[in-house]
Amino acid sequence: MTDVVHFESKPNKDIIILNVEDAYKNIVYKSIYSLICLSTLNIRAEFVHLVDDDRLVNAVNVYDVEKESVAQSDVAMQGYMFHAAKPFRRETSKNNMSWNEYPFVYFPPHIVGETLLTNMKTVQVLVEAVKYVSIIQIEDVLIGIVANAFKINMRHHSEFLPYKKPVNQ
């Protein structure tokens, strides 16, 4: 661990360091270990927002959406859902998935990984459930597989866009 990272993590112990190559195929492990870390912290988060670092988020809007949509007692998550998406089978794609890795024509319904809203109860279920599925490299699809298998309610919300929307000036 570099001195800068050590200095940054020391006060709150909130930096997770994985001993994996920094490659697209390993993003899934970052997601899994983030959930594990979150589930082991003794925090009382009202909601959990998993979001990629390249997304623009209006925190007030996110909070308003979540408090109207997911109760603390729910095992649920919401975001922009995809249905009937197919794996990329081209070997030149960074998302390439062989038939051995994923032997189905379609992915199950899943929330696109750029942004997902949930609660701590659902995080706990995800952490336990992920132990029972084969890991695939696409983290949002993996979470969708887990959600479908373990009856986690996934809710579509059209405002969580799967693409970058131009900001009006």
C-alpha cells in the first residue's frame, strides 16, 4: 500500500484494496468486495446507492426516489432494467463471454450497473446469495442472476439512464 493510500485510509479504514489486476474482467470482484465490506460495517444507512465513478448524481433526487420506492423492510433494488440482453460473443469485445462461461442465449433481467439503489437488508441478502452462484465478469448481470435466483425484487426506474445524457446549458 502506498503512503498516500495508507494516509487516506487510516482515519476511517474505508479503502478496500484487492490483490487483483486492474482490468475490466475484475470489476465484478470490486463490486462483490464492496458489498461484503459494506455489509460488515456497523452503519445505519437508510439507503445504499451503488454508482460508477463516471456518473453524475443529484443526491437529493436519488434520496427522494428511494424513500418513495423502497422501504427498509423490502428486499428490493431499483435502477434502469434491461430485459432480454444477449452476451457479447465476439472475441474482440472486452465484454466477450464464451459459451462455457455463460451457456445461455439471454441474460436474465438485470439493473444496469452504472447506478443501483437499494437498502442494507438487500445488501445482506446479496452478500449471502453471491456465495452460491458462479462468478461471471459482468457485475450487473451477476447481480441480476443473484436477484432472480434469490427473489430480490428489481424495479425499473426510467430516470436512471444507461447512457450519458447531455447536460442542458
